[in-house]
Amino acid sequence: MISLSPHGTPWRLTMLMLLTLPGAAVPADWQFTPTLRLRESYTDNMNLAPPGQARGEFTTEVSPGVRITGDTPRLRLALSYSLQKLAYTRQSSRTNQQLDADGHAEVVPDWLFFDARSGISQHNVSAFGPQQLDPAQATGNTGTVHTTSISPYLRHQFQGLATALLRYSYQRVGSGGLLDVRSSDTALQLIGDDDARGLNWSLNLDRMRIDDAALPPVIKSDAALTLSHPLTGGIALFGTGGYEKHDYHSTSSQPQGGYWSVGGTWTPSPRTRVAASLGRRYFGKTYTLDAAYRMRDMFWTLNYNEDITTMHGEFLSIAPTGLSDFLYQLWATRIPDPETRLRTIKVFMAISQMLGPDGNVNFFSHRYYLQKQLRMATVYSTPRSTLGVNLSSNRRTAQTSSAIDSVLLGPDQLSLTDKTRQSALQLGWSWRMSARDNLTASASHNRVRSLTTGRADNNSALVLGMSRQLQRGVNADVNLRHARHTSNAGGNYRENGVSAALMVAF
């Protein structure tokens, strides 16, 4: 039976396919590509257990799938889906799903638009303990996360006054009985037309309702006015003032009050941009930094931000695209096929889909956190090789009680996530051996600490891979992996794995 519930994959596919209706009458470059992935792998520690308890396992993976892409003046759609069947030699087989879908439609020209995103992927539940790097591993610390976002909006320019944007968003994050969160958000933004004196303004009004199965409903409202003024030399100054109110039950200060921030941007050339601000909100002082510098064969980014966040919100967030956009353009001649290029970039930039985009673990939680993030990343490329480096630090301080996470953590672990600090280093290197052969090497180290209990876990991984294009639409790769986990709470382990895969696009 085909499920049509919001948790069913067919529902998500149907939702995104409806986006094709506005552009059906427009000539389009549509591609419908069935795919098949066959993979054989072996690990000497399938359950990521300490020495003496580890067991080896062979795994056979068969993953049929489909890729759909379309691009018209009024419609863009990119969808990738696969059904992953895993057969083991010493345990029962299981099935995973992978979905990454994104669509945008212009329903009524210059007025009504529609955005939609949907995803299915596997993630580590806790940042402490065994960290799964391969979906074939069995650790008991993973969950399948379903995300859905639907957002119709009206946008229109009122000549001589402002551009108005009225957006409604519905979002849902689910992972069996671990997470079930829905939110509806209504936002109005007015952006004033350029003033003759160079004074620009924008007004933002926002109201969101969050329904978490483990919590009473939460209402978040925000109103803010921003003024900016350009100066000479690519410098602009800006200031924001507003009022916010969040009615979640905070363990510290009341989550509401007026706020402000002032800052500036410096854009001396199209290749360089720096934006920084400082301000104050109900939880204290705030700082932001967003800097990027681009050369012909190198790209740098440096980012810092502070905000109140939730873990389900992090699953819905869109990762920065600066580095991937840079590589997409840079590798246009090296990897002409767009789909192969995107897949290569994803492999290069992330050692594992199980970790977050910055190498840190977005652990499951129903709590609200004050999150402070710092990230520096760079990519350097030559005609035959590419080197990428990513450094990140993430500090989270819980704003709500730990009792609501009793479903996720044991009674003796509830205080683990009161205050956490994660740091990560990722290195990636790719060498184009020939027109059809590529060699990649990646290394990562992640350290997570509970500042409340003193527990510290370290996770390191090294992956070496070689890929070859056998013919158009047929690719093969071989990978070797070594992983290591240490903790002052015990449970240390090592794991080695090898895999060979064949990917066919029909």
C-alpha cells in the first residue's frame, strides 16, 4: 500500500511534482534519470564496540533510485531519491531511504511564488558515544530524519514606495517517536525603495507557532526596523531595533524584550565582502561576522553568529553555499556533467553524511539553546588537485529544562547537554589522475565536551577513495576507512572498513 500521510515518501514526491503544473506549457529542459547503486562493504567493527566486543560483517547494498531535474523560466526542480536495501551476513536485512528534493515555482508572474523542500536522511541521535559514519553500521545511536518545508509567498514592488513580501511557511521534522515537530510561520517584509539621500530601510514582522509532541505549543513573535546608509569606498552602516517575545519556559531570563544591533559592511570589490555587527538581546550581548574573499583559484570564508535555536530548526536550516558554488564553477571543465559534479562536491566537502555540514553533530533534543558558532573554511584548487580545510566551533547553552529529553536520554544523561562545546577540523584533498580517474583523501577530527559533567569524546576518521568513470553514466569507486573514538567515560573503539561500489545512471 502506498502511504499518503505527511510521513510517507510518496506524499513528498507528489507534493514536489505538483510544482510542475505552472511550467507545463513552457518548453523545458527536463531530465528523468533512473539510477542504480550496487555496493559491497566490510567492516571489522559493525557495532562500533570496544575491543573484545567488536564483530566483523559483510554488507551488500542495492539502491535503486531516480533523479529528476527541470529548469524553466517559471519552474526549477531538483529531486534525488534512492531506496537503500542492506543485506548482512550475520543479522537481519534492513531498508533506508534517501531523499533530497527542492523546488521553486512562479505561479502568478511577479506576484505569487511557491517554494518546497523535502528530505530523508540518517543522523546520529547523540553527540556522545559511538558515531556512525556509514549508514550500513548498526550502533543504536541513529535515527532517520524526515523534513518537509512548504512556503507560498506574495512578492510585489510598489513603485516609489517599497517591495512587499508576504510569506507563509509550514515545516515539519519527524523521526519516529524521537522527534515530531511542526511549525507554521507568517512573515511580512517591506523593503523601501532607494532614497535620494541614500537612506534605506526595511520592516520585518514575524509570528511563528511551534507544535512539538513533547511540549506545549510555543509562539514566537518579532518586529524589527532596519536602517542603512552607504558611504564611500564600499562602506555602509546599518542599525536594527526591534521587540521579540518567545513564550517557551526558560530556566533563566524571560525570553522577551527589546533588542538592537549596529554594524557595517565593507565591499571594496566583487571578490571581497566583510559584514560585522554588535548588539544586545534578552540573553545578553550579541556579535556577528560574515566575511568572504575570492581569488581565481582560492576561496575563504569566516563566519560567526549567536542565536536562539532548536535542533529541529537546525535540521531544516540551509547550509552556506559559498564554497560549493565556488567549486561548482571551478570544476565546470574538469567535470562537465552537472550531476556528477554535484555528487563529487558533496563527497569532497563532507567526510560523512552522518555529521553536520561543519563536522559537528546536530544531536536530537526538544530543548531551546543559545548557540554560538564560529567557522572558517577555505578551498585552494589547481588544474589537477583541490585542497579544502574547514575549522568550526559550536557552543550550546540550554535555555529550557532537561526533563523534556527523557525520551531521548537516560536519567543519568539528562545533564549531558545542558552546556556543550563541539569543535571540528576537516581536511579534504582531491587529485585528478586522468580524465576518468580521481583520487580523494579526507580526514576529520571532532571533539565534543559536556561543560556540565566534564565528559569529553573524540572522534577521528580517515578515508581514502579512488573513483573511475567506466563509461558515460557508469562510475565505480573503492574506499578505505579508519575511524577511532575515545572518551573519558569509556567505550573506546577502533573501526576499519573497505567498500567497492558501482553506480549506473540509465
